[in-house]
Amino acid sequence: MELSARNIILSAVGFLLVAILTPIAMDELVAANTSGWESAVATVFSVVLPIVYIIGIAYSFIKDAL
């Protein structure tokens, strides 16, 4: 990956958006009403989905470096 001003600015903006939006998204996931759902679905929604979200964010930032 070439180190240019454009790449640095885009990475900084991307990190900023992730830093702002991730806590909001996690708060909404945790606060969701899952009382009528089956326990397996509620577990996947509240545990696995945030983990997949974080892995996806990490992959999107490091895929160009690999």
C-alpha cells in the first residue's frame, strides 16, 4: 500500500467514523428488546453479532496491508 496523503486522510476519517458509530451501534444492540425471541437467537444477536462487527471493521482496515 502506497503511503500518500490521500490514504492517510481516508484512514483517519474511517477511524473517526468507527470511533463515533461503534459505541452507538453497540448500545442499540444491547438495549434491544429480545424478550419474545428464542434464547439461541437472542444469544447470537447480543453476543455473536458484535464480535462479527468488530472483526469486520478490523478486516476492512487491514485488508490492504495484507
